Amino acid sequence: MTDASIYDFPHLYDLMVGVGPCEAFYRNLARRTGQPVLELACGTGRLTIPLALDGFEVVALDISPKMLAAARAKAESEDVEIKFIQGDMRAFDLGQRFALVIVSCNSLGHLMTNDELKGSLCCIHRHLAAGGILAFDVINPQVTKLSAAHVECVQASSEITVEEVATYDPVQQVRHARWRVLQPGRSSRKLAPLSLRQFFPQEVPLLLELAGLELIARYGDFDCSPLTAASANQICLAHPPIDR
């Protein structure tokens, strides 16, 4: 029997991935770019709901019906109207254009081949309004940490401890993580491997160019500080090149 994915347990996902600084960054960005806003891989709506509460017209797409069901329930409890769509960010056609497209929380890492990534970025390009912005964040890979298999135990929250066994495929640039989740008073739960592509800084502009997009800003943290070797993330803004 195949182990279930973390995305099969929305409540568990929310405990493991709490509120973070990315939300303020993307909400502030939306105030500058305008609406409508498209969020891809929206998950349980931890960014979608705040954007809608700020008054933005939001369309949210995710491939997981369970995560979308949790997001819809949150939207109903907050009495906000959001258009949720079950779909694949590798290939989608929503019939409208957006001032801002967001892919947060390293979600582009699920696109493990260049063809998958190009397909998604080309779809995003087609959905950007004139002057529209693509905003995303991905991990800034630390080669020394990727180079050897390791076991790590992380206190994800007061209710959750996660034991992670990670390996890395340097040819495919894919990190494979196996998680065992420990909760007080419950049996441990093993989850299906989570495999995520790693994006190295020099390749990000080139990958965007494959889809006709141009990197216009990149930060090392959500406070807009510069990207350095020590940065945990790459926070990127891109748009179609403006004809000069």
C-alpha cells in the first residue's frame, strides 16, 4: 500500500507549514500591482484567503482536491468569495489575464523537468495582463547540505515533530525527502516521498527566458534584502520584456 502524501492531510499540512513572512510580501506586492490575482498551487489557502480579505479578486488553482476543499472551507468561514479551480499548473487555460500571478512556498519545485517548467511558465505568460508580474519563491540550494544523505528531526510546531530522511540526485537536481510525522498521543505516520527540484541562481533567468519572461528583481529574503550565498530563498519577480 502506497503511503499517503502530505497533501492528503490538509490539517497536518497547516500544522507543518505555518504563517510566514511570505504572506506580508505578496500582499504588499498585490497592492502595487493591482488585480485580478492568480495564485497557482494555492494549497489550503493560507495566502489566498488574506489576499481576498484585502479586497482583491483572486483566482486560486491547485491539483489536490483535498487541499482545495480545505481552502474552500476557510473561505466560507471568512465570508470571502474566491474562485477555486482544480487544475494542473503545468497546463491550464483560465480564459482571463491577471495583473499578478503568484507561485509561493517553493511550489515550482514540483515541476521537475525543463519541459514541465517551460509548460507552466508559458501558461503563466499567456495569462499575464499588460504590465503583469509573475512572483515566486524557491529555495536557494546549499550544495554542502544536498551532497550527502542525512536524517534530521524538526519541531515543525508545538504539535508536530517531523523526522526527515533526505537524498539528492545531482543529475536531475531533485531532492527526495521521506517524512515520518510524530504527534503526541498518536502513532507515527509515514508519508510518501516529497520530491522537489532545486533551482540554482544562475539558471533561474535562463529558465524564465525559455518562456519569454525576464527576471526583473530577485531577493534573498521576504524583507527584500539582497540575494547572497547565505540566503535561504530566492524571491523572484519576472515579466514579459517590454519592447524598447
